[in-house]
Amino acid sequence: MNKKIIKTSMLALGVSISISACQPTKTQQNDTSSEIVQMSESEKLNQLVENYFQESLALSPIYATFVGVNDYNDQFGQPIGPESLASGLAFEEKFLTAINAIDESKLSGQAWLTYKIFKGDREIGIEAYEFNRHLIPLSQMGGAHTYFAMLGSGSSAQPFNTEKDYRDFISRAEGFAAYMDSAVKAMREGIQKDMVLPTPIAEKVLPQLKAHLLDNLEESVFYGPLKSLPEKQDIDDKVKQKLEEDYRSMIAEVIIPAYQRTFDFMKEEYVPATRTTVGLSALPNGKNWYEYQIKTNTTLPLTAEEIHQFGQDEVARILSEMTAVKEKVNFEGDLPAFFEFLRTDDQFYFDTEQEVIDAYTQIKDKINARVGQLFEVFPKSDYEVRAVESYRAASSAGASYQSPAPDGSRPGIFYINTHDLKAQPKFLMETLSVHEAAPGHHFQIAIQQEVEGLPSFRKFGGYTVFAEGWALYAESLGKEMGLFTDPYMWYGRLVDEQLRAMRLVVDTGLHAFGWSREKAIDFMLKNSSMAESDVIAEVERYISIPGQALAYKTGERHIRMLRNKASEALGDKFDIKKFHTQILIDGALPMPILEAKIDRWIEQQKT
């Protein structure tokens, strides 16, 4: 979300205090300044980061809704443009100045972690403005056109319980329409500056937009909240009648026209102007941009070359383990034939969407009975298994996770994409469940939100390398928890690990070494048993969000390295449950900061 600046005072002291409408007298100002000067560095830091978070909510209304703050549910956010870009940069610079005014040497424990995280985030946030990311605001992997539909469906973070809730969304829709118009304007500028999507990616956006161009409003995903309106006992019947009238008008006169204008532009102007290249390095300043993406997504000083080689080595290793599974199940034929068998034999696939959901729900119970073997802290929030909604399933990942509401009013959601049942083999169930739910994403994200005393920006922030590194590490715990006893389920674990290894090769290949989309697809098909439709979706994902796919393997490797270091250093004193607590209990951290924390913990355990 774009951010604008709010005027503050006492910046030099490292705190941010909003100016009230009623100005204090000179004496009062002096008294306040005296009180602030007497604050400890830790207290100033806590106030600074909380002020940052609160301003972020006011300036990023959609983000506020997703973290359970409903004060801004009637707002969408600033349109894309010079004003929002300038204010966003100024916002980051203001808080970097503020954090630099705090004496790091006087901080310890959680305060030191908060300082390092917050300062690093501001520095990386400022660096992002060197690249014209705003000129490519939409892709098949996401953008306002997809997350607004999720909010408007009535089954996501946007509440629809009271008359005000419905009125809020009607107002938010006006902001959405303005934003989409600004996105079109930004993409027109992108055409002029050769900053455009690759052709196959832009083409995938068209059906996502077209899905909302409906004559029958009751078929729209945005009609969902009206279906539940009659059940609202606290809303008067006359009010309901007026609400339904206004809500239908919003869909017909605001939302659908906004999607129509964007669709017409994309189809008639944008797609014909898209590029045949796919890598980030083909764009202006693209090489530096990709290096930034590596740094942002891994938090480690890695190069494209070393990541590419690490991926090649892992792909070869995992292929040898897959061969061992082939031999264990007495399959006659070579590895490519085994892959084809696994892709096509009906025994490995479900017949209906409901069978998929039911099977994953059963796996959930199986895993929940085992996590106590390796963990001593658990999330209070539960999660449920759902199918990905039809309007976004065609271009969505095979599985994903949505965090629970911080107040516990909404569970976490483990989404399974049932669009192509041949892309959801049964042998992936255990490894996908461990990764997306428990003890993977659900544990890490829910526990982070529930930790007492953690600054808000850390509760609801994160790092891809930590979140995805943890989830992939969690997969590696499966055997320790008594999973993967079936050789095909173990093969499923290898499939997922191979996917993450191939990502290292393909992502760097596409964005640093000039690989084509076709070369990337061919590489993944040759080195896995993935369905072709799944491979295509994965490759196009890497094209759209460069560097994100690098985080999984690099993060897992670093967490595993820290575990090995702790185990070797502590010997009999090493407790795996306590190690996992140390990884999770402070929320997501950049890998260098996590390593420094674990090093200190190791020393403490020795005494």
C-alpha cells in the first residue's frame, strides 16, 4: 500500500508524536519535552515503532483490515501517482531519521532486536524507490484486482455484520475504482518507459478481470455479502432493503465498470505492447533490481551465481533420492517413466473437490496428534482447510495459507487449489499440510501474532526467507514426527523439496541468465513428476515475482545450519523443543539477526 506522511514533532529525539488540534502552551511544550528526554532509549524505541505502526494503518487501510483493525474499512488507499510515491518515500525517510537518533549501544534483548529489524526495514524500503515498481501494479499473481475481490466476497477479512460494515465497503469500492484508474495510468506510463509485463503474464490477467464482468449481479463474487444480509438480526428490515438497493448499485455502477475499464485497456492497449522477454534483467535497471530482490527475499549476501549452483546441486541430490523410492516400490523402468506413472495413474489422484478437502482434514488430525513430540509452544488459533475460490483458482498456487484474525474471531485458512485435480496428487498431502499449516506457516504466523509484548510492526510483519524457510524446515521434521512412513508420501516430500530446489535454478535462470519461459518449463518437467499445468503456473509465478522463490531453500538451509550448530555446541544439553521455541518466539527475523540471537542463546545454555 502507498503511504503518505503525517506531520509529527520531537523527531530528533527518536519519537513521533502527532500534533493535536488543540496546541499546548509553551510551558506545556517544555514539560512534554522534559518528559521525553527522560525516557530511556528502550522506551523511546517502543514509542517510535508503535507510532510507525499506527501511522501505517491509517495510511494503508487494506493492511489495517487484514490485521484486524476496522477503523479504516471505508477507505482503500491512495491512487498510484507522484504524490503517493513522494509521500511514501518521505514516510520511510522520516522514520529512518528517527531510529538513527536512538543510541543502539543502550539497547539489549527484545529492544535490540526491534531496533535492528526496524532500521533494516526502513533502509530496504527506501532502496525500493530506485526501481519503477509502481509501473507494473498488476500481475496474475496478485494486485488490487484480486485482493479486493477476496475482501468483497464476504469470506475474508472485511467484516459484514452491521449496517456500517456494508456502508464501509460501499465507500471502499469508490476508492478501489479510483485506484484501478490510477493503475491504468501507471501502466500507460510503463508502456512509454519500456516497463511492461511479459506477454504470457499479461494475458493471464485478462480472465481474472473478465470474471467480474457479469450481467447477472447475483453471480458476482461481490454479491456474497448480500446473500447473508437476511440473516442479520440486528439490522432493521427497512434498512436491509435500502442496503440491498445501494449495494447492488455499487456492484453495477462502481465495481463492474472499474473492472471493465481495466480489462478494455489491458486487452486493447497493454497486451499488444507487452514484451517477449521474461526476465527482470531485460527491464531498465533490471540487473540491479534483481540483485535487490535477492537481498530483500533472502536477507543474506548471496549472488545469483551461487544460488543457481546451489540449486543445481540440490536438484541432482534429490533426483538420486527419488530413484531410491522408485526402487523401493519395485517400479520397473527408468526415472522419467516413474515420473510419467506418477503423473497419470488414477490411484494417485482424487475424483472430486470434496474428497481433497476431506483427505486434508484427516491429515490435519494426524499431524496435530504428533507435533507435541518436537514443540512446547503452540498457536491458540486453529485453522481450517478450504478450496481456493473459483474466481482465482486458475492462476493461484497449489496451496497457500491465510493467517487467522489476531483476536481469534477468524481461524487460519489452509487453501488447497482444486482447479486441476491432476495437480493435487495424494502423495503430497502430508508434506503440503506440514508446510502450509502445522507446524509450518500456521505455527509460525499465528504464534508471532499471539506473542505478548511484541511490537505491533513485528507481530504483523515478516520476512519471506524466515516464513518460507521455516515452513520448508518444518517439512524436514516429518520423519521425526512419524510421518512419511509410506514410500509414496516420502516421495511427496521429495517432490516438494525438489520444487524448491528447481526454483533456485529457474528463478536465477530467468532473471539473471536470460532463460526463456520455455526453457524453464522444460527444466522443471525433466526433473520432476509435476503436472505440466502446475509447472507452467510455477514458472509464470517466478516471472511475476522475481526472487521470492529463492527464499524457501536458502531459509531452510540457514535454519538447519543453526540447529546443527546448536546441537554440536550443546551436545546432551541440546533440547529440540527449546530450540524451536527460540526460532519462533520472537517472530520473523532476518537471517543474520536470527543467527546472532541463536548464538547468544547457545552461550546461555552452556552455563
